[in-house]
Amino acid sequence: MSRRDQAPAALFEAALGGDRASTARLLSFIERGGQAAREVGRIAHAHSGEAYTVGLTGAPGSGKSTLTSALITHLRSLDLEVAVLAIDPSSPFTGGAILGDRVRMQEHATDAGVFIRSMATRGHLGGLSLATPEAVRLLDAIGRRWILVETVGVGQVEVEIAGKADTTVVVVNPGWGDSVQANKAGLMEIADVFVINKADRNGVDATRRDLEQMLDLSDLPSDAWRPPILPAVATTGVGVVEVWDAVVRHREHVTENGVLAERRAFRTREELREIVAQRLREKAREVCTGERWDELSGSVVAHTVDPWTAADEMLAPVDA
Amino acid sequence: MSRRDQAPAALFEAALGGDRASTARLLSFIERGGQAAREVGRIAHAHSGEAYTVGLTGAPGSGKSTLTSALITHLRSLDLEVAVLAIDPSSPFTGGAILGDRVRMQEHATDAGVFIRSMATRGHLGGLSLATPEAVRLLDAIGRRWILVETVGVGQVEVEIAGKADTTVVVVNPGWGDSVQANKAGLMEIADVFVINKADRNGVDATRRDLEQMLDLSDLPSDAWRPPILPAVATTGVGVVEVWDAVVRHREHVTENGVLAERRAFRTREELREIVAQRLREKAREVCTGERWDELSGSVVAHTVDPWTAADEMLAPVDA
């Protein structure tokens, strides 16, 4: 029996044993959504809850992938295993690669302690905002303790996904203001750590002042975590250790003050709400097609039935 | 019994007889949504189908209200009755006024052949996109044959609302490019008639060329209606007759080629779809509150139930 035909439960056993191809197959189920994805989710849920997630986001060209790759190298030097999800909403066809298609990450391709995957949705009706936590849960369940989630900080959805990590790293560049103007507020809101990458260029001090000023304006309570602003040159590895240390300090901070548990509970409830909403959207689509829809909507067009009565009739099974 | 306590059916009889306060009261029911709005809608639906709607939209300051007022004057000179809905999403508290709060329209305040109403949603869960067609239907049902729907062409929703009229007039100004850059495509798509208002200013020719060019690019079929581009100075009344004549020509065009009937059927189906979706959104909110929600979402947070099983349980009555 090839992997393609195997049921989620068998694939999960193999993935637990370290079979990377089975993990990749399970992630493909998640990307496609539907019944198989739900089955994967159920199995993974029971085994999950130990992993720590780190979100990385920033404008295209800010060097997120390079920084991610440098962080992987650092984690491996500490003998930590790591999984990376590179969320790629712009290319629905990149999903399915076992190794990230991002050139910068290729150096880790042969390292068994690193699992990299480009994620896209190829049918999951809940989109990346539902598929991503499912993928994280799977990687958690098969024993990865550190999961990096990299997203392009352009669209609202991607920023939200990065912000749903336990610790979120926002990557900017000297003179960042122009490139991410529209998203500044969103990025400020989710950042636990700022990295000024490409810090060998001009404008680091001005960018730092800009960020400090925005942090001052956000009026954090005195006992709150204030995001550190760290210069780095990811291509040479300068500053990468400090970035990781800040992630670890943030983890300790939110673990001790209970914010981590609160955030996770909040995220879980939000995900559940989204699953319920998604199921009802599917129901609405289901209701608004077919013969019965044609007939009832035709009657409304012909003015023989009013739209509320037609809606009542169509939703009768739902309202029961 | 005061009007406040009267049932929709009694108010509708009075409104049919010409009582403006009853009409206003029925529109308030629609603004507030819920059961009473649905009752008004049912009554109105049975009596509607004769009115013709004209949408007017444009950037703030383009002179939409002044043009609307000038069109009312022209319609009254032709002895036509007219109703105006001024959609006002930015001020949730302006609704309820029998006469528009817009200074330019005050001159029609004492004319029994004119009915003006500022519309906002004060509770209607479907928002203005569902409340507006309901309000139009009511004005139609009480016998208004021309209904002008004025919206600020800024947000997507308002542009959509104006675009759902039988004929849509887009008001621009000389040098409009800068003020509505973000919305240009949306406005191009809905326009049946362009008015370059404030045409006594510089830049009319450039604006006309700009619009013609965009129309050329939109690659209309040879038998399609090509939106005329008409200069006007609404404050003095210059060009207003030509604008109205263009509306009437467009009406004849879409009536003869069947596009009007198609558009109306499409709009009706879209409204029905939106009602169904709205009802399911209400259902989702209903499901995700209360004791049962607290208990089940708590179990998911505690990892004793997975989110799909919890969603199944919460939606069990709906899926039945």
C-alpha cells in the first residue's frame, strides 16, 4: 500500500516514528481540508500541547526567510529540533513540497532535525487561518518542540496568522516606514520582538527611534512586556543569537505571568468560533444551490414569494 | 393609539393614504431590523415592483446632494413625485429624521410630492446592504415611482448600494483622479451615467478624456450602453436637465434590451443569498454563547475535546 492510499491513523504512526514523507502527506490532507483533514486534526489534537510557536513576519524582501534560516542554524547548534511552516498564500501551487522552496532554507534540506514545509491551501474552505493552526498541531503532535511560522506581512490574514504564535518576531529594515505604511499598526500590535534586519545599511537609528516612539505611544502598562528592538544582519548571522535569546526571554515572561495560557485559551476559542462559522458558511452555500434554490429564488424574482419566507423555507432544516 | 404603538399593517394602510409620519415610522422599523422589519418587508413586497431606482454616488464634496436636490426640482417641474434615500453609514444616529438633514434638500421640505429620508442602520444585523433594498421596496409599495438612492462613494458597501440601482449616476469633479483613486475601478464598474459636476472649474476636458479612456479600456460590446459623460453645475442648475434625460434614455435602453429584468432578477437572488447568509451568521452567534458554549469551549481549551467534535456538538441542532 503506497502512502497515498494510507489512512491518516497509519500515516500518523509512521510520522511519529520519524517518517518525513508521512508527515508531508498528513500536511497535504490538511491543505485540502474536508473529512480527511478533520480526521488528521482529531488525531493530532489528542497528542498536542507541548510545542512552542514562533511567528516571523515582515514585508517582502525584509529578509524573513534568511533570518529564519539563520535561526534554524542557531537552534541546531543548541541541539534543538525545529519545524518551519512557510505560509504562502500567494501561490496556491507551492504546497506539497517536503522541503521549502525557499532557496535560503535549502542548506537545511538534509538535516533530519529540521522539517520545512511551504503551506498553501488547496481546497481547505477555512483558508490559511484555519489550516495553519491544524498544521501546527500536527507538527506539535509528532514531537516538534519549536515551530517557526513564517508569513509575508502584507495581507491582513498573514499578519493575523503570525500574530497567533506564542511569540511573534516582526522583521523590518532600515527605512521600513515606506514599505509597510499601510500595515504598521497591525505589525505594532502583534510584535513581541522587533528585528531591524540588514542593519549594515544606513538608517538603523532612525528606524529604532521610530519604533520606540510608536511603542511609547501604545501606552503599555508598566508590568507589560516591551518588545525589544534588535539589529541583525541575517545573511552573516550577526545579531541572530540575540534575537533567539529575546524569544526565549519572552517565552519565560509570558509563561510566568500567565499571559501565554490566556493567549492560548483565547486562540482556541477563536478557532472554535471560526470552525462553527465556517461550517455554517458551507451550509449556506449548500442551501443556495440546487433545484429547491432555483425554484424558490425564481418565485421571489416573480414576486410570488417574499425573500424572508423563501429564506425561512430554505433554512427550515437548519432552524429545526 | 399613537403611531409608535401601531402595528406595521395599520401603519402601511396610513402610509398608502399619504401619511408621511407613518412612512417614516415604517422606515424606522426597517432600520432597526428584527421581526417588525420582516413584517414591514412582507407587506411591502406584495405591493412593490413598479418603482424605478436611480443611484447617485461620488466622493464627499463632489456635490451629490446638490445634484440630487436639483434633480428633485426638475422632476417636480415635470410633475413627478419622488422619494430620496440618503444613505448615511457614517452617522448611525442621523436616521429617523423625516426630512433629510442635508441642508441642500431643505427647500423641498414642505413639498408633499417629495419624500426625503436619511437612512442609517440602528440595529439591522444585515447592515445597509440589506436595509436599503427593504426601504426601497417600502417606498415602491406606497406608490413612489421614482426613488433616488444617494450614497457617499467612499466605502465598498456604499458603492455597491449605489450600484444596485436600476440606473447609477456617478458624480465626479474636474481633477477627480486624486480624490477617489482607490475607488476608481469600483465607480467605473457601476456607472451608467457620469456627471462632471462643478464644471465651471478648470480641468473638465482632462477629466472627460480620463473617463473616455477608461471606458475605452473596459472593452464594452458594441451593443452595450456606453455611459455618457455630462458636465453640470448643480448649484446653478446648469446641465441638470441633460443628466435627467440621460437617466431616462438609460432606462429605455435597459428596459428594451432586457438588461433591466436580468439585473433585477440577479439583485433579488443576491439579496436572498445575503438573507440566508445573515440568518446563518445570527445562528453562529447564537451557538457561540451561553452555558453550552462556555462548557464546550472550556473542554477544547483543556484539551479534553477536539474543536471539530465540539463544533459538531454545538451545531447538532443545525445539522439535524
